[in-house]
Amino acid sequence: MTTLSELASSRELLSNLMARELKGKYKRSTLGWLWSLLNPLATMAIFTVVFRLFLRIDPPVGSPSGLTNFALFLLCGLLPWNLLAAGMVEGAGSLVANAAVIKKVWFPRETIVLANVAALNVTFLIELAVLSVALLVVGNMVLPWLPVVLVLVALLSLFVLGLALALSVLNVYFRDVQYLLGIVMQLWFYATPIIYPVSLVESADFGRWERVVLTIYNLNPMVHFIGAFRDCFYNLRFPSASAWAVMVGVTAVSLAIGAFTFRKFTPRLAEEL
Amino acid sequence: MNSAVVLDNVSKRYRLYHERNDSLKSSFLNFRRGRYEEHWAVRDLSLEIPTGSTFGIIGENGSGKSTLLKCMARILTPDAGTIQITGKVSALLELGAGFSPELTGRDNVYLNGAILGLPRQVLDTKLDEIVAFSGLENFIDIPVKNYSSGMFVRLGFAVAINVDPDVLLVDEVLAVGDEEFQRRCEQKFADLRASGRTIVIVSHAMGTMRNICDQLAWLNQGRLREVGEPGNVVDDYVEEVHAAAGPPPDPEGGARWGSGEIIVDAVELVGADGAPRETTRTGDSVRLRLHYTAHKRVERPVFGVGVHRLDGIHITGPNTKQAGIELDAIEGSGHVDLVLDRLLLLPGTYDLSAAAYDWTLQHAYDHRHRFQRFEVERGQPAEEHGLVSLGGHWEQMTENVSRL
């Protein structure tokens, strides 16, 4: 299908498509790009009020940082989650949204999905930068951990890319995918320690099913991704070796599945759209 | 001889879904995605297109021309066979595909250029040329959603044509924009041909195809019917379509309409000898005879005939009212003749329409569109370019006459 040299020459196209995503976003809104910051901040405010004030969830004490702050604890999980959620939802719709051009011009199709995830990364990095500043203000010295964060961002993005590649073509053949995704993402959100600390799950009473429940819970790759982001930002410690192993492993699997599915379905893309 | 495009036993199959199952539920229930029939749009097709030639593909609707072109453009993947193309390919299938409405014309030039595979540096140097070609200098920095459809297409064409492809694939998009823009497009095509680029064109415009192509391929139901010198292929094609059609095709869909007080029974070409005929020659004296039946008395009817070229161009359409004739009331059968002392149509095949209207020309009693066909062969004047002969003659005036 697509040779490496073609992919290399489509770098140009990638940056153009990315620019289109970014320029088109928030166009004609007065606040423009500020929205990409306001959105997670609003979610943070709502969740903090509901879960911290009403439901009284205690934020864990950062170890070794000693930080205790629910809003920041929440953001450390929410921002990576948003990349995953937006990457999957937008990725799934990306080929259908570009049907007109796919039917009339040939170019490496994966660039569309790639550009989508890449554009999301730009907003993600800005959000992380703002988060870092906020953490510095409350005295969490995150600067030495930023290189590790960048590696995590890269891993998570590739993980998302693999899923987005698979979903984008599947959605062409089965348009239910994008609707199904709405439910799946909701389930996945609550199955991931974003608004609550993992300790709550570990200390919950499942009776004799405890081992089974915890094993299943830990099968969720996002548990490990979010945990690793929190380690770097909130706890100020290096993510565990087992977390790295899981993240690298699931990323490789996701990319393999994504590439395979995409390759299998692209030849007839133009006629199925 | 070098070939720019080599098609080897190419086949392309479409799935025609009876009830398209796009949903997971139905596919789980049926364990597959709906029932479909297979339709071979292109079948075992082999072709070689020489480098630097202009190659035309003709055929009726559904003959597989566009599918073949899309396969060459890599938009569709053939189910069997191979396609080898030497050099860079650009396809003019739909102009401005991939334009993003919110972006300015300038941004879209870069975006569309990138989609077509142009590096940014090349676009930087070509931007002025592209903008000048489109004639949109004053609008290049506004979002394209504010463009008229004409402007949109012109910008799309300007980008696509400036890709500088080795092989250019064109699908019936030659007729865009106003006359000035058309002239520029033709010039650009001529330049591309002159600089040795290979052009593959799919079109229904037989006249154009005859003139600009070096070679023509005729596709019939996905298979190659004939390939060769354009004049011969067009003639064979037109002849077969004519023979197969029975009643000539009606591109507009409504072949006949009217309230029926007067029925147009037939229209025929009558020669100087008074006998109906199907073939005549340029310059012959003929009559176009319209036979009618009025089932009841009709006051002041208007009769008209129309002559169309096969590509749909309406060449002429005289009627009795515009000729200043007010016909008496008619009832029963009869005929009216349009007398042509010299038929000034050029050699070719033509369709005739005939109609009966009321005096206001608003109400059709019977309008039969393109229902009779006739041939014009070479005669006097022996011209062959354009639509019609104007019947003129040439005089030569020598200017430096030496008078002794």
C-alpha cells in the first residue's frame, strides 16, 4: 500500500492537515484557543465541587512530594484521559469527515488520522504546560520530571493512534462505531482512576471476588498511563517498571492492530465511503 | 516506444448492496454485511498509453471509464491485474476536493497542493502563478466559503493543473469557468501536451476528443472494445450507439411532453426529389417536414423544429411564429415544411426535435425532443471545423498589383 518514501513525502501533507485542524478549531469564536484551556478547567471545577465537596473523596498524599490537592490530582488524570477520549472519538470520525477528498484524490490515507492525533497533541502539550505551572506554584518541583512526561506523552499518543487507526476504518464500514464509542468511553472513564484514587478500589470490599476484580481493573491500560502521569506530576517519582512494561506492551499491540486493520480495509475505502 | 501507463488485465469489481448494512446489529444477525451482487465495472482490461500522448477514453455511461481513471489515480484498487504508471500522477476528478471552507484561499492552495503532493517550497514559488491563473488576486485572503461556485472551481483547477504532473488524468472537467478561463485552460493543456506530458481524458464530448486526442479507447461494459485513431473510434462508436439506440437517447430525460390537442406524428428529412431520406450532404437542398394530427380544432398553432448535435448542443430551433407566420386554425392531419435551400450543417450525425405550441409559446401541445436522427455527409462547402458552415466563399485580393 503505502511505501515509506511516500509516507516521508506526506510529512508536508501531515503538517498542512494538522494546521487545518488547529486553524479550523475555535474559528469564529471570540475566545478562540482559550477554549481549549477553559474546557478542562471547567470540568475540573465541576468535578472538584461534586466529588471533593459533596462526595468527600480525599485526594491522596503525594509520595514523596507530600502534595494534597484534589483539583491538581484530578487534572493529572483528566488531561491524559482527554487526549485518549478526543483521539478516539475524532479519530473514529476522521475518515468519514474527509470522505469528499478521499473519493477524489489519492494520498496516504493514514495521514488524516495521524494529523488528527498530532493536532490533539498540540493542545495536550499546552494543557500540560499550564498544569506544570500550577504545580510549581503550589510547590511541586515538576521540572526534572518533564523529560519523562514527554516520553509518556509519546507513548500515550502512539497508543491512541493505534486505536484511532482501527476505529477510523471500522467506522467507515459500520457507522455504529461512533455511537457505540460514546457508551464505551463513559464506561472506560469510570473504570479509570481519574476522579478517584486507585486506593479506593483497592480498599473496597469485594468479598471473595477481590482478586478477580482487582486483576480485571488492572487490565485497563489507562490505569497504568494515568498512574504514570500522576507519578511524574503529583507524586514526583519515577513510574514503576511494571507500569512501563504494560504501557510499552499495550502501545505495541495497539499500533499493530491499528496498522493491520487500516491496511486491510483501506483498498476499498473510496467505494465504501 | 515508452509507455507512461501500462494496464495489464485490470479488473475492478463493485459490490452492489441490496440492503446496505452499515450497522453492527444487522451484521451480527446476518454474520456478514448485507447481501450484495457483484458488478464488474472493469474487466480484463489491458492498455498501453505511450509517454507524451493525449489518450482519450470514451464509452456510454456505466461503461467503466471513470472507474478505470480512478484506478489509475490510485483512488480505487483493482481487484485483479496491475497498473504501472511512470512518473508523477495528478488527477482532475473533482476540482477543489479537499478545500476547507473556513480557511482562506491562500491556505487552501497550500493544503490542496500538499494533498496533491506538492512540497511547500514549490508552492511558494508557484503561488503567484496559481493565483494569477485562477484570476482571484483580490479574493485570495478571504475564506473560500465566501467564494462563488465558479471561483471555487477555478482555484481548484489552478492548483491541480500547476502540480506539473508527468501523467494528468482528467474526467470531464474541461468545461469550467467563463470563456476567458476556458481559453486559459485550453492553453495550459496545449502547453502540457507540447512539453511531452501524458494526458488521459475521459469525456463524452466526441468533437473535442476527435480533435485533441492522439489515440482513443472505447470501453463497453467494462471491456476494451476498440483502441486506435480517434476519428475511426468515434465514428464506430457513434454508429453503434446510433444503431443500438432505436429511438435516439434523450439526455434530458423527458423525451416528450404536451397536452395532446395536436400530435407531432413524425419529422423527416425530405430531399430535393421529394423522397424522405436519412442521409444528406452539406449544401443539399432539403426540407424538414413535420407531420401532425390535430384531434380537434386548434387556433393559431405554432410549429417548430430543432437540430441538435449528438453531444447535446442545440444548433438551431426555428419556428413559424418567429418567421412571422400566423397559421390558420387546423384540424385533422397535415404537414409543414421548413425549406432549406442549402443545408449548412457540417458532416456528422444530428438529432431532430419537433414541436407544436400555442400562440403564446407557453403551452406545448406536443413536444418531441431529439426523436429523429439523420446523417450529413461531406458535400459543398467541404468544411469540417466548427458547428455549421456560414456558406461564404473566399476572395483573394493582391495588394501590390503592378499596373503597367
